[in-house]
Amino acid sequence: MNYWGAFMRRCYFILYMIAVILAIMGIRPSFAADYQQVAGLMDTRTTFSDGAYNIEELVLLARQRGFNVLFINDHDRMAMEYGLPPLRNILKKAVEQNSINKQGAVKFIQAIREAEKKYPDMIIIPGSETVPFYYWTGNPITGDLTAHNHEKRLLTVGMENAEDYENLPILHNSLSLKHVRNALPELIFFSAAFIVALLMTFWRGPLRIIGIVALVLSVIFSLNSSAFRSSSPFDPYHGDQKMAPYQLVIDYVNAKGGMTFWNYPETKSGVRKMGPIQVSTQPYPAALYESRSYTGFAALYGENITLTEPGNIWDMTLKEYCAGYRNYPPWGISTADFHGEGKGEDKLGTFQTVFFVQEKTKAGVLKALRNGNMYAYQGSVPQILKLDEFSLSAADGQTRGISGDTINLTGFPKIKIAISSGGAAQNSVKVRLIRSGALIGTFDEKLPFQIEHIDQYYKPGEKIYYRIDIRGPGTIVSNPIFASFHEAKK
């Protein structure tokens, strides 16, 4: 045993010295040796809301397609209501569909944990799709009652506790008393009216009748008070509240250790009839610029997306981050809006978020998602177009970063791009290289291929970023790599 232990220590020492020598020589392990690519499916539904498959069926389908990472984002609450003034919280029509909180968030989390135990090779990450707010215009009498922003949506990812979903600050979620302080003036008034009315019921004659009526009214108006509402401080009757309801949810999820992503920011749902009412959700790409501290957004999801074009809103937010006006850059993901196959639905796997992980675990995937070590893919199943490498390094190769990383440079940056195809050879692709919002290169190539590009750009004191998008037998949108320029040491 002593001999064997001494032998192993010598082996470890030799390996360590080799690593040190390679580092001194500027030789790093290959990209593939540092990271492994793991494709994940985000934005999927189950029978906990409006999906066609239960959790186990969805897990099995993903597994059969070769995926080991599955994000389940059922609707956390699907409800709308309209109340008549002045008793909007009592004289109201409410409609609620299936959702996590209607069925029970405890059951939702428990079902995911049971699936993880039954299929230990699967990484299953809970989350939700949430609509924090909508507001009404028009009225039912004139027939123009319209719910605005009914489909302005965020994805939440990574909250593991049932109460985190139950207490989401969204309209019509669980009853909360945390807004009682704001409603104290009206509660004091109605309480005083209740006490006076109660005393009047002991009198005789008409005053007793008035007291009884006042007693009943004080109870009704107290129950209608804004103190007795859901965990959101907003209601749908006071017009557009801009970004406040959404920022509230973003901050709440961050506090619970989760992540948020703007979903379908360029949705084309527009205005349409929904039973006796209309719903209206106009595209909301500006939300990426107007909100803060969210994790990312859907960069690929089936619509004609423009906000990822060079110089558009994504680049505006990234440049703000580089300038120090944002604490976090927003990352791009691919979202599926998957409910089930058939009837015009995309096949499970058409939309993938591919993670660069150092360990294939839930913690490793969540770390990559939080840090932007990933790219968004849309295309055939199995994956046809593969981004084997997108890295940024110093000219001497000693410093290197991938999507989501920030590296320090004292000279011209070297960008390396390697792309392969899982399908037929000789597919053509177009690669666009973007630096801080400006298109600086377009490459038309046959697959597979590699590019090494030295960018003749170096400004000490400046922070920039590079990103790419690829069009061919599929679509890829990478996340940015950041570079901070510094003066070379003399």
C-alpha cells in the first residue's frame, strides 16, 4: 500500500509539472478538452398547464431524442378577471386555466424530483412561464373590452421550492397580506364605520335599520379593499404600469436564486378575439433595454427576430454593460414553446440551447446558463449544425475565453471559429462576426471549416465584445465574449 501510494504521488507530480511546463510555453489544452457540449431543451410544457404530455412522458421523449437536459417551464398561473366598480374584487368574472399553482406547486416540484430519481441520467430543471401583469381598456357594455399585454412573458428558471412559485408577485396569485400597510387608510375608515354601525344596531327605530345596512356595507367594502389581493401590488384597472410589474418579478426570482429570461420579445400575437373580449400584446423588444438584472432572452424561438441584428437592442444592452451602466449582460437562449408534437407544433429538439460545461451535472448546466457559456440553435433533430469552437485569445494564445467569458488583452485579439455538420457534407453556411454591435466580417464557407481571424483593433482602457451568428442548414446565435484592453507591460 505504501509503495502504491508513493507511485501515485509521483504520477500526480509528473502530471503537474507537465501542466506547468505547457503553461510556461503558452500551450493550452484543446477547446474540447476544457469543455463538453450539452444540448438542452428550454421552454417546455406538461399537463401541469397546457402541455400534451405529463412530466414522465416528456422526459422519456427528450431522452429518446438524445437529450439529457430538460427545462420544464409550465405556466405558473393562467388567470384573468374583470370586476365591476366600485366592488371590483367581489362583483367579478374570473377565468382560470390549468397551471402550476392551480394544480399545486408542491405536486409540480415533487413530480420533477420523482422523475429525476427514476431517470438519473436526466438533468431536469424546474421553472415557469409567467405573465406578471396585464391591464384593461374599454368595457363590456360597448363590446371593446381588451386585455393588454396578456402574453408579455418571462421565463423563470431554477427555483426549486414550491413556495417560490406560490408567492410570485403576479396578478391573481395566492392571497397575500403584505400590502395591508398601503391599504391602512381605507381599512381604518371602514373599521371605524363598522364600529359606529355596530353601535347603531343596538338603537331602536330607523337608526337601527340604517346601522344594519351600514354594517353590511362596511364589511363588503372592507373585503373589497386593496389589502386583500394577490402577492402583486398591482391591479389590471389602472392602465399600463410600464416595466414596474416585470422588474418586480425579476428581482423576486433573483432573490430566490433563480434566473429570468424575456420570452418571445418580438411576438406577432397582435390583437385577436378571445371569447367575448379582445387580447392585445404588441412586440416588446424594448423590454430588454428598459429592464435590469434579468439573465437573458429568447434569441431564437420561431419568429423573425430582429433584435439580434448588429447594432440593434441586444447590442445596445451589451454596450451599456461594457460601459459600466449595467451590472450584468443579457444572454441569448433558444426557447421552444413546446406543448406537444403534431398540429403544426415543432418537433421536440428543433430549438436547443447548447451549454459548454466542465461537468455534466445540474449545477454545471445552471452555472453555464448563468455565465453565458452557451449558444442558441434552431434546426433539424439531431443537430445538423455544430459550433465546435468560438473563442477569443491573445495573439500568443496564452489567454483564451469562450462565450460568456471576459479576458484581458494587451494586443490584437485572435478569434477562432470552428463549425461542423452532422448531416451531409458540403453544406454552405454564412458566418457573421460582430464586434460591439458592428459587423466586421462575413464568411461564406463549406462545412466543416475553421477560421482564425486577427482583428486589427486595440484600444487600451476600452472594453469590447465579439459575437457571431451562423445561417446554413440551421441557425446559431452565440453569446458574446468580452475583452478588456490593457497597456502591455514594459
